[in-house]
Amino acid sequence: MDTRELLEGRRTQLIAMRRDFHAHPELAFEEHRTAERVAAHLASLGIEVHTGIGGTGVVGVISGGDGGEAIGLRADMDALSITERNEFPHRSRHPGRMHACGHDGHTTMLLAAAEALAVRRNFRGTVYLIFQPAEEGEGGARAMIEDGLLDRFPMEAVFGMHNWPGLEAGHFAVHRGPVMACADRFDIEVRGHGAHGAMPHLGVDPVLAGAALVQALQSVASRTVDPLDSIVVSVTQFHAGEAYNVIPDRAQLCGTVRAFRPEIQERVEATMQRLCAGVAAAFGASVHFEYRRGYPPTINDLSAAALCASVAEDVVGSQGVHLQFRPSMGAEDFAYFLMERPGAYVWLGNGPGEGGCTLHNPHYDFNDEVLLTGARYWVRLAETRLPADRP
Ligand code: NI
């Protein structure tokens, strides 16, 4: 049966399923209801299901005949700590929890593809459907890998997809190389010497030293990294003091670093360390600097990206596939899969980000019009990467 026809017949149910996920968002590693529904749906399609991988992760296994290679298709299931401000009937039932990144749509698209793949069995090899928990900051991909995902389900390649507001609905952006940046974190404590606010000469002011440090840190991007390399160094927190008339004895600065290359992460860390020590010393203060690696950069494998681009073209035509779309300084834990296996992570247009329909915004909603397009892409990708007629 033709994939498009098969999926069209499911349109109403798929939209209802997506909206049900939307109305019942669950946070990182708490995706119990979602995982249960995913597992139950896969089982109802006759697909082998494994649950509890990396916490609440679920893997479905579809085999298409003996031999052949294996690939993983991944969807994320978690929501964000945001109170939804939409008024439509499928809005979140839970204050403080919202599918504001479209993982409800990602989960639904992969379930839709699962059905078409299972019904058609038009491939040779194995497709692993990876439903991962905790993409939003908690590293659910890493948790699944540490729980043996790739040993239990050996795969040659792995693929991901994320909706993208601002890209025309149903279009694809495929990056040859970096798609998203790393997300490192830093904590700085400037230690001075407390004093009366009226007698600053008797202390060492960590607020002043901290303020100078915030400015100095802006030189990391502007003066120590090649201008053709993109990086961000943002100080996002500055905590100090509790009274009008007291110079505190310490100040806390925290923030984030985004970059696309490991060499740059190393250079940034070393430069920040030097600036902290130097600026603090210049003010007679001391400093404690801590730099922690977060999600690695998401870098597509070149041949996997080429495959994804041609598959996307098959699905929506070449005018709907963008190969020069700008990468994002945001981060994505699909990066952990790409560090283990070659693969590619593509963006599916969610339409214009009007009225706050942008990622992580309380007015966001996944665009149901692209559900079938995303599902067709998954099916086509699996059937192209694992051709049925390969000897
Ligand atoms: Ni997301």
C-alpha cells in the first residue's frame, strides 16, 4: 500500500493522538503516561517493544527480512516547565508543564511512520524506533546510551528530526555539518572582603570586580576566537549582596557558552579561566571558576545529510528542501547519538513563528499540517537507507 494513502487514512487519528500528547505534557524522565501510550500503540501494531531504557525510554523494533543493516529513528517525548497560554481545547491540562518544543508532534510522527513501516515491510534489515525521554536539558539520549541502547540494538546509523518555526510548513532544512551548538555552563565566584557600604576602602568589593569581569568576558568572542567561527558567551546570572549599606564578601556569576567545535570549547574555557584570575587579581579579589561541558555540538555526517536531503526531496520536491539554512546556537541532545554513530538531524518547517508560535514560547503549538510530511520522510528514509532489493 502506498505510504501517502496509508497515512492519509490515519490523519484524523494522528491529529487526535498529537493533541492528546499536547494536553498531557510530562517533564524529563517523568514521561510515564506518554511512554505507556507509545508502547501500547506499537504493540497494537504488532511491533516488538522494549520499555524502561534510560528511564522512561521506549524502543520499537521492526524487522524487514533477514540480514541487512539496522538504523535508528529517534523522537523525543518530554515537555518543558512552562505554563501554556494558548486557549484551544487541547491546551495543557497541567499548569507549569507544556509541550512548547513540539515533542508531542515528533512522537506522533514516529508512531505514524512505525505503522507504515510495519504494514509495508518494504525494507531489508531492522528499524529501531527510539522514543527518548528528557531531551530538554537532562540528557535523555545519553541516559539511553549509558543504559546500553546501542549494544542491545546495534545500528549502523541514527537519524533525528525537529520541527522548526520560521521555516515554511512542510519544508526541510538539511545541514551538511554543524546544525546546533554545544551548551556548556560556567559558575564563577568572586571572593572579596565585606565592608560597610560607606567605607569601601576597608574591603575588597566583589561586585565591582564581577562587573569588570562581565565586560572582560565579552572579549572572548570578539578577540580570542576566529571571527568566522560562531560562538556565544552569555553571563545570565549575577548574584551578590543583601543590604543597601553592606559591601558583600562574594559575588556569583553564571552563564552559558555555545560553540560548534571542540577545539573552540577548549580555547574558550582556558581564556575564561585566565580572565577570571586576571580581573579578580587586578581588584585584589580571588576567584573560583568552574566550567562544565553540557550537550556537545550536533554535527551531521556528510553522507547521511546527503541521503536525508535526497529523501526529503523525494517527499516534498527540491524547492521544499533548504541546504543553506543557518544553523542554530541552541543545543540538542541528539548530539550524543551522533557522537556514537553516523547520522543526521533535520529540521521540518513548522510555519511562520507568528503570535508567539516559536520554540519554548507559551503560545507555541506543533503544526498538525506537517504530521504526515514528517511521517512520510521517516518511512522513505528507512526504505531508502535499507533497500528491500539489496542482494
Ligand atoms: Ni525540542
